[in-house]
Amino acid sequence: MIGPNQTAAPRRKTRQIRVGSVLVGGDAPISVQSMTITKTADVEGTLQQIYALAGAGADIVRCTCNRQEAAEGLARIVPRSPVPIVADVHNDWRMAMAALEAGVHGLRLNPGNITNPERIKAIASEAKDRSVPIRIGVNAGSLDKTLYEKHGGATPEAMVESAQIELAYFDEVGFEDVKISVKASYVPLMIEAYRQLAEVTDHPLHLGVTEAGPGVAGLIKGTAGIATLLAEGIGDTIRYSLTADPVDEARAGRQLLEAMGLRERKNVDLIACPSCGRAEIDVIQVAQDAMAAFGDREIPLQVAVMGCVVNGPGEARDADLGIAAGRKKGHLFIKGRNVAVVPEDEMVEQLVKWAELIVEEGVDAALAKADPKAAAAAEADRAALLDEQGADANASEVRVDLIRRNIGGAPPG
Ligand code: SF4
């Protein structure tokens, strides 16, 4: 008998790690990841994409950290992201250090790119001190040259050995919070590499078919690789790599897990900001109250609870409906357009009322009932809060200063 969160084959037992608020491995639900395609230095654009990805089903989002400006962007993005952020580090070890300084919840290192053992160990030590996990992201296309030559190509054995070499460096400094991927664009190679890896480690595995390409072909390649392994009980977190809007990647990941009975279907998709120095309410409490109020009701809307009117409506502009707090009021918005101002203690009640209205009469009818003064009221509260709190309520600039000072003193490479 197959039930929820079960695969045809028993799920492989892995150790569990924590990526911010998301558990990966062990008996944790299989999580969905995606990656932003914005410049990470573009904080507002990246946050909007992160919210869109979270809304489409991403539990964890990766952002590139390829230069100092990107690291500085991460320092500003992390406190406002609704989901844990993983920094993708390329060739420069200093970017790993800077991303850790920025407060990211995870790192991805490619053993084919950063090869100096002392630097790898320095990154692992720093990650250990900060309790930040690392993904060893082996990629067939960028396999270490020595291994490529030794094995006569990017074989499954070469990819597994690459991961094991990196793991050994981590072991030397006592770092164990690791997940591993061995991605390839050729599906049979990817499947065999993961099967072999699953035999030799109990670290959680991140599944993906890399560079799967656009459209249906990309979806089929990704699904062929990921679903095959999931059905064998292999895999703890997944990512589709499509040549497409990353929202499609997140949606595909979520839908695959739902189709395989590995994640439950949703009614209201409630998203909430993680809260930060700008929050005007207890976001966790209001989000929990909203969850309880919506319960199992068949309201297939994405609903956002946002801690402040300064950034909330923009960050959650793709949500069907949302509410953002500000100066003892709740500012309701539909698809980013302000529709009403309600007392703070009626935020949840009004959220449910407007959600019902959208479901019963449609978005256009709900927008037609908007209070014409709502947008100006939201703008006034936003301006007043900016005036009171200043532009840097999260003290991100302190971290940015540290990144600048540390990078200034360290050689690249
Ligand atoms: S409190 Fe405002 S700025 Fe902070 S995470 Fe929530 S919506 Fe974003």
C-alpha cells in the first residue's frame, strides 16, 4: 500500500541537515529548489523573483554570488527573503566567505571550480562556525581535469570520486552539514552517478539534470532523471534546470512531487515574509492565525501576509491577495493593487473576507470594490515608516562594510 510521502521503493535513509528553516534529508519532506536569474546586486528585482519562486513552490532559492556586489546584495536580500537562500559560488573562494558574512543559509561549491584544498577547508571551517550547510555540487561538464583524465571522461565513477575528495577535505575540519549533487545533462549518466553515490554516502542528495534545456524537452529530461531516482527512494531535495522562467522550474518541481504523492496538495497557498527589522506586526502569529482561519477551505489562491507596508506589497505583488502592516493598520492588496485599509486587529478577518470575494466573484469584481483612497493611505504610511526607521532597518550596511573590508584584504582565486 502506497501512501503520502512514500515511494515505490523505501526512501533511502539519510542524515538530516538544516538549510535555514528547511530540513533536508532524514524524514523531512522532499524539498523543491530553484535559482534566480536576476543580478543578485539588484536587490528589489531579486526579491521579487524569490517571492514568485516561493509562491510557485520553491522551498529554497539559490542566488549567484560571483562578485562583491552580489555578496552585498545577499546581505540585503537574506533578511527579507521568505525562504532560505543558498549562495552559488563559482571560482572565487572569497565569494564563499563574503556570502557567509552576508548571512546566507547555505553554500553551493563546485569541486571543479575551487580546487585549492586549504581554501576549501577554510570555507568549510567558516561554514561550520556559522552552522551553515554546504552542497557539494559536482557537475559532469565542469569536472576536475585530473579526474576527467584518470577516468577517461566524466563517468559516474569520476563524479562520485570528485564528491568524495571534497568530503574528505570537509572531514579534516570536522564539517558534516553537507548535501551532494552529481548532475549531468545526459540522463542515464546522471541516474547512474546518483545510484553509485547513494551506495557510498548517507549525506542527503540534491537531484537535478543540469542544462536540461527549454520547453517540453527540458521538462522531460528533468523528470526522467529526477522521477526515476525518487521512485527508487533516492533524493532529498530537487531542482529542475530549465531554460525558462525560473518560476516554471519551481512549479515543475512542486508538481512532480505532488504527482508522485511526495508532497500534499495545497488549498490556500499562504506565503508570509520572514519578518525583519521593519516588521510592524508579529508576522508569525498573524500568518498562523490566517492559516487557521483558512483551514481546509477550498480557496485556491495565493495569499500573502507581509510584515510591513514599506516593502510588503512590492515583494508580494504576484500574490492573488495580500495584506501588509503599517502604523496599526492592515493594507490589503490584490495582485499588488491596494484595495482597502483595515484596523490591525481585523487583518485576518478581512483577508478571509476578500479571499471569499475573489473566489465567488472573481478578481475584477473584487478590484471594482476597491477603496479609491487605499493606495494613497498605504503610500502615506510607507513614507512615515521610512521617515521613522530610516532606509536600513535591517542593519544590512554593517554586513556590507564587513564584506568590503574582508575582500579588500584577501587575494582572489
Ligand atoms: S517586514 Fe517588510 S521588509 Fe521585512 S521581510 Fe517583511 S515585508 Fe520584507
